[in-house]
Amino acid sequence: MSTGALRDQKPYATAAAEQCVTDIDEARSLGTDLYHAHDLDVLGDRTRFALRLEAVRVGALTVGWLSYDTEVRVEAAAPESAYQVNVACTGSVLTWSGEDRMVASPLRAAVYRADRAHALQWDRPCRTFGLRIERDVLDRQLEVLLGHRVRSPIAFDLPLDLSRGRGYHWWALVQALAGQVHDPDCPPPHPTLAASLEHSIARGLLLAAGHDYRAELEAPVTPARPVAVRKAVDYIESRPELPLTVGDIADAAGVGVRVLQEGFRASLGTTPMSYLRGVRLARVRHELLEAGDTAESVAEVAFRWGFTHLGRFAARYAELYGETPSQTLRG
């Protein structure tokens, strides 16, 4: 079997189809292609062995669900080019990285460093979610947040609490992405939202997990000066149709993300991404006012500007302009 379980579509894949592999060498090869090199040792009844796998690539992310039909142990070399998060969705998995050991569960994820080997042991069938994030993307998001270069792999703590706080909200975001690529009836995200969602998952992990840069991320920052905020505003207003991220805007302003966010709050009482949504709403309104007798619908205009949830779009539009988008179009 080839890596048919994996379907590439940039920036987003559509839906993951389940594959069942009963050959041990084939299962090892498939797991290596999807995530990274590893050894697979069957501890239980080899005649019952089967790997059930669904996986897709989502830009710089690999999203997958797997389970084994008997007891197995996986030992992986240091990934080097990626970080990984595993969540035992229906049971528990014993796992270790370096000298750290833990039991992964639905409320306690395992986060694996790029510079350490790790291992997992399934003592009974358990559906496990695996998220692989390319190292260059995650390191870049950390640099954007900090405003300076990061030269060594991020030293993540192995356990991540998903039951509350930032871990809970990050896991909800990941599950929303997983649901989209898992559901064949769910349309792929709009291009203007794809990069933003990918980066949100990366930044969310950096803010939720323990690691050697966490204290620096939580330290107070001085807000960006008005001149930097003005540069950011000009950048947004000149290209709101592009799939901009907060990192793109901060780079254009010449400051870090956190510095820019504080500058927007201090100067404008909003955030860069909220300001961008406001500009896009204004562009939608302009097109609706100019539409005349064209056959284009409100939904088509909204989608072109990156608004895929029409209910939320209509509510924001009415709150801002005092009328519904349909009223604007008819007016």
C-alpha cells in the first residue's frame, strides 16, 4: 500500500478516508511517511495486528487519527524537522520523551520536542489523535510573538492540560480543524482564512504549552508607538483581500505581534485582526451598494471577502451599519 491515506491539497485538504493496514512493515512505513521515522514492536497477538489510520496534510500540519488492534510499542527518533502533539481520544497511552514519562488521555496531551526521541505504548486499542507541526512554521510563529530570532528547538514540557484554560481552548480550535478535514460534506475553508487558522493553532500551542520561552511570552510588553500602528493600518487597508495573518501585519509594521496588539488596543481600542475584519466588512458594503441589478448574492460577496459563516457575518454587519446586508443590496 502507498501513502494513499494521505491526500495533499494546499492550503487545505478535504476529508480523511480510513485505511486499514495488517502488514507490520507496511504500517511502519506508512507511519514514517506521515509523521517521522520510528520502530514498531508488536507486544500482543501478531495475528490480530491491524493499524487503522486516517490522515491529511493541512498546509504545515499533518492531522491524523490512528488505532492498533493489539498491544504495540512505537519508538521514534528525534523528529528534528517537526513537533508533534498526541491525544488519546478514547483511552490512555503510556508515553515518554527523554527522562519524562506520562499517561496521555483525553484531557492530557503529550507534546514532543523536535530534538528528543520519544516512545508510546498502547496496552489496549485506543483511538489516538496526532498533530504534526513543521518546525520552521512553529519556530517562526514564536519569533513573530517574541519579536526576535529563535535559534534552538523549543524545549516543550511533555504534558499539556486540555481540561481548562488555554489548553482547553487550543484543543477546541484543533478539534474544529479536525472536524473540517474529517467531514466529507464540509467545504474547505476560504483561502483568506486558511493561513490564519494554521497560524492560530501554532500560536495557540505556544501560549498553552509549557516550554523554555513561556515566561518571556507572558512578560509585559510596551505598546507599539502610533507610527507603527499607522504602518499596520496602511498595510491592512491596502490589501485586505489577501490572506493576512497578524504576523504579516506585525512584520509590515516592523514590530512583534504582542507589541503591535498592545499598540492597537492603546491607540484604536481594538486588535489588528478585528480591524482587518472591519475593513473587509466595509468592502462588502461598498460592493453591495454598487451591485445594482447584478445577479450576485450577498453570500457570494461575503464569501469573496473571507466571511464563510453567514450568520455571524450578518450579525456583525447589522451591528456596524444598522441594517442587514440584504437591505443594503436591495436599497
